[in-house]
Amino acid sequence: MKNKRRILILLILCVISGTLQSKENTKNFLWKVSSEKATVYLLGSIHLMKEDVYPLPDVIENAYKSSDNLVVEVNVENVNPIKMLGKAMYTDSNTLENNVSPEVFKKLEKSFKLHNIRKEVFNRYRPWFAVINLLGLELMSKGFSADLGVDKHFMDAAKKDKKTILELESFDQQIELFEKGIGKYESSFIDFSLSDFEQTSEQIDTLVNYWRKGDAAGFEKAAFEESAKHPEFDDIMKIMVDDRNFKMAEKIEEYLKKSGIYFIVVGGGHIIGKNGLINLLKKENFNIEQM
């Protein structure tokens, strides 16, 4: 059960992805990547966060202030909410109940009932959206909030400061990832995920301690150590994490070939690991330092 939770948590860090740093630390979950022409500040985040992370350490805020551009995974300001719901929910007579096993649907029904979501609402969710939605509801019940996410914090600041806001992925690309990744294993992955929800916030709090210390090695070990024991979900990990990392790294390399300073906020799970952004950028011989 413990190693299963690590896979789910890693997806949280990469998909529904704030930085949890202590001002007393000498390091943060922030890296400076430099070329001859440009500088990239790469900040690891979780997209749902607790209030106690603010104010962020000065080194993070100063890196943002010195930047010309803010770069996020997806610029939510460009997302049409009607289009988003059209992708996440069935708009015809199809239902969630028709697309998962009866056993899994019963578990989903029980979980949504705990959060006071009516069947006529959640039964329109596509399977991948149902599990992401439930995960968000579970985290919010533990004090996490998308409104407190570090990416949103800097999106709000960038709009106020009139900085250029760029994105590493598009909304359509992320939806396609959900459909290709989680969608391929709808019943089995949802069943596996539901068994871990109760422990998810506790496990994230454990990872918070590594973030506060700027301990990338500890965080990597906690996130990846046991995941290899579940090869049945290797395809999900490849689609949702590794493949995205390679494309994000290419985009970051393009920034580094231009002039300017870029402040990039991505889910923490994209930063670390064998195919994480730091390792991929190191292969290109950029100057990299953790701040």
C-alpha cells in the first residue's frame, strides 16, 4: 500500500500540481539555469497548497521580481471554462457508470457522497476527471487549496506587474495526456487510487519536510523509490511524467537560447528523477545551481 501511494503522490506533483520552503534554510526547491544569453529560474511546486507557505522566502520572490517572463505549465487565463467542461464531462447520454466496472463505480459513488456531490453531477464526469476531481476534493478537505497554489500566486503577481506569461504546455495537450494516460487504465487505476486517498495528504505533508529543507535527494527518494514495484502503471508514468519532461526541457532550452530572464513554475515531480528537468538540462551543459 505504501509504495502504491508514492505513485499517486507523484502524479499529484506532476498533474494537479506551491513550494514549501523555510526561510531558515540555505537551499530552496529553486534552481538557477544559465546560458550565455539567458537565465531560467526553475521552481518546483504543487498546484494545491496550504496557507502556511506564505510569505515565500525572499530568494524565490526576488528571482521572480528579476524576471522578464513568467512561465507556467498551462496558462489558465487562456482556457475557456466551457471548453474545459466539455472535455472533462460527457455532454451526451453517456455516463461515468457506463465506463467503469460496477465495483469501481460503487466506490466512486461512496467517495463522492462523502463530499456531498450528487450522482447526477459526478455521473457525467469522464473517468480520468472523476479521479482527479476526487483527489482535489480530498486535499481541499485537508486544508489544501488551488487558490493558494504557488503557480496561481505568481500568475496573480505577473498580471499585476504586467509581465509576459508563457506556457510550457497547452490545455489541449494536457487533456490529451489525461485521456492517453489515465484513460487507458480507467477502472484499474481508479480502483487503485481510491484505496490511497485517505493517506494522500499525510504523504504530501511528509514530502513537505523535504521541500522545506530544499532536500531534492530526499524528495526524489520518497517519490520514486517504490514506484518501480508497480510495472502495471509504467505507461501512465511515462505519459504523464517522462514524456512531458522531455518536451518541457526542449521548451526551456529554447528560452535559454534567447535573451532574457524566465521564472518557470512547474510541478515538483517534473524537477527530480532520472528524467527530471534538472538532469535533462545538465546534459546540455548549462550552468545549474540550487538556490
